[in-house]
Amino acid sequence: MTTTRTTIAALAAVTLLAAAPEAGAQARFECARKGGDLVFGLEAKVPTFDQHVSTAGAARNIAAHLFEALMTRDEKVAPMLGLAESMSESADGRTYSFKLRKDVQFHNGKTMTSADVLASYERYKRVGVERGSFAVIERWEAPDPDTFVVHLKERQATFIDSFSNFTAPVVIVPRESADADANRLPAIGTGPYQLVEFGDTQIKLRRFDGFKPDPRHAQPTGFGGYKQACADTITFRILTEGGTRVAALETGEVHVVEDVPTTAQKRLAQNQNIRLQRLEDFWLHVSYPNFSAPPTDNLKVRQAIQAALDMEEIMEAASDGAYKLGHAYQFRSSPYYSDAGKELYNQKDRDKAKRLLQEAGYKGEKVVLLTNRDYVQMYNASVVMNEQLKAVGINSELLVLDWPAALDKSVKETSGWNFFFSGWTSVVAQGGLQSLRFLADPFNVHKPKDNKSDPEFMAAWLGGLSSPRLEDRVVAFEKAQRRAYDQVMALPLGILPKVQATRANIEGFTPYFITRGWNVSVR
């Protein structure tokens, strides 16, 4: 994946990113048809539309239609400008100035200014799930209505990687909304659609007539570019059971499904009314331990679990055979891809696991695997892992919640669970050292007792963030991955593709890291 280093190297030092000449180079996008209701079948419940407080892909599915950020990522996951017209960097690399696009409107009819941007960043600093990334920021200011300036404590080579992060981005909201508590944010953004209904089984959006596409571009790209609301409305139906989703697609009740089970793909491929689309490397299937709860607070217990696992058996069950083994915390396409720790992946060594349990003084304490049924891949993986742990003498059991509840428990609680199952999509796709931030202070999904991650890991991670040379950052990433394996901070299980499908009367849909409904027409 292309990352910021490539983008910055190709641009001038004073104005790193400015208006792109794309619009004059190709024909402007036009909707094949305007109107109608575009219906998506989603695979998981949506925990929230508050992008500041959630890293869940299910949340992005909705929020990306409602909100936008100063910077985002393009189709190749490279940083690009969003609500910012241009960005310039000072000679010492410590000050970034953003000029805002003109005449951008919020859904309430108000024109966006730098006061709204500043207030949005202040809210994120207060409630944002990844507010720890602000540690390098000394202050920000809005010197005039069209300018937002960020001052860093020190130069950070990966700052734009972090600033353009779309996992839980700093979406811009009206300053009147900035006092809202977590998950109580009014659904007022600058996106092409606005919220009509938000329920457990259905979410509905309608076209925002005040939305103006970014004139610097001729086509949509990633989360940005020339976006248009072709459909009058978008309806998201929550269909967590795969067979139900597929049946709704086949009957035409839904136009797009975000996940097609492997077992249904061959049949759907023969249906002339349906088109399948595939993203080969969509997510890294992962499970990570709770360092605070016994017995996984014991390193040797975690190492025993790591030694016991047969990843081929786990991934076969998770995907019905549609998987690739993957030991690295990056996809092979990334320059950060590393074999560090590979020998500790897919060991399937029961004798070693039993020996480590004995050394740990394990006495049959319960190991709780926190999982969900919304994402069948996670559930199936947890079932197989549960049996593998029992086979080496571990008192293992499943705790099955719905996806929002499981995610919330893993984030907020340090007891009642020992391993959590998830899928890292945007984290891995965006590449670089930022992809390891969930293992670093202050994010620490593995819940260290003092909320301080391993010093050796942190030294490698922080050293890489501050290094201006790509070669040094790659070495730092390798050291951090090695230490994460040694300490069993997260267990990569394997790589899953994403197969999505549309009805034949849908035009403009392409698979990405969310289900994008803009620039999509219902014929």
C-alpha cells in the first residue's frame, strides 16, 4: 500500500498537498441515474455513527456517508486532502497549516469555518478513541475563518499517516455539536447524505442537497474525490445471518451485500442478475489477549496458547477455505512486511504448550474467549480455538455477545474475558508504524495492568515514528513486531478476502474498506 512517505517525497517542501489537476485530465463523473432507494445488506450491527469514538468498520459504513475530515485516504490508501483545500509544512517540520475548502455546508445549512474544525479537534481530544495520537501536538489554532494550524512538539515523520487515518478519524462537526458526550453526537456533518433513521435493524439516509462535490477531482477515490449522492435515499438493513443476506440479494430485496459467504459464491456467480466483486486482502483476522485478567496476565500462559494453535484449522473454519496464512502485521504489498516472529506463528505444538503451562503453574483457571455471531468468521475461529485450547488442558469457554457489546466489553473492561476476536482492516491497510498503534500507549488493546505497554516494544515503535528515513522506520517496525510476538500482544490468525455482491441494475459500486453508497446508481 502507498503511504505518506511516497506522497510527500513527490511534492514540494512548502506546499505538500494542494488542489489536484485531476478534474481537467478526465471526464467528470455523472450518475448513471438519479433517484430511488439504494438498499445495502450489512453483516453486523452498527454500534454508533459517532466516528470520534469508534474504530468499528460497521460504524464507518454509516458515518462515512455523513461526515468528512480534513484529510483522508484515496483508492490506494494514500493520504489525500478532504475538507482541506491545501496543506503546507514549515521548514522545521513542526507546523502544518491547512486552508479550508470554500462554501462547504453542514447538514443544518451552516457554512463550515475553522472554528468548527478547532471545536471538532477539541472534542476528539476529550472523547476520541485514538486521542493518544495527539501526544505529539503542542497546540492548534484557527487564526482566521479559512485556516487551521497544527503545531507539533517535535518533527514526526509519520504525522500525516496519523492525521489522515480513517479508522477513527477526526470528522468535522459544527462547533455547536462539539460539547456532545461520546455516542451522543448529533448527526450533522458535511457528507453527501444525512441521517433519517437509526435503529437496530435498519438505518436510513437521504441525499443532502447542500452537498457540493470536491471540484479538484473528476472521479471519486477512496473516501474522497468527486462524491455525489445519486440515490435519493440509502437504506442499510442489518442482516447478520449469511443465508438471509444472500436470499435478500437473490430476490432483489437488497441491492448490495457487504459479505457473501464462501459457500454461496459459486451459485451466485452463475446468476446473471448478480455481480460478485472481490478484495483479496481485506482484513487480518486477529485475536488478542487481556494482560490484566488471570491467567493471561502470565506470559508463559500466553505463550502456551500461542504454541497450541493450528492456524490452518482455525482459518479453514473461519472462511470455509477462503483464506491465506499470514503471520505478519502487514500485508505483503507493504514495504513494512516482515518475517519477524514467523517461527512463533502456527506452531501447533501441543507438547510445548503443555510444558509452558506447567512452567506457568497453571491450575485450571478459566480462559474466556470473547466473541460474537454477527461476524461468523470470528465466531467460527473462536469455536475452533476453544477446542484446541481444551486439547492441551486449558479450561477454555466462549462468551458470545453481539458485535457492539463484545467490542464495548473489550474496550472498557479488564475482567471477564481473556482473548478477544476481531478483524484489523483499516489498521493494516493504511500501513506503517501507525498500524501497530493499538498495541502502543495509550491504546493498548491488550490491557496491560498499569496501562503501559512493554518498554522494549514502545522504544521500537516510538523510535520508528520519529525517524525521517523509511529504512529506519522499517527496521523499527520489524523490532516492534518481533517484540509483540515474544510478548504475545496479539495473535494474527490469517488473512481473509472480502467478496461483495450487487444486483445487475446497480452501477458505480466498487468494493473498498466500507460499503460506499455515494456515486452509486439504481437503474
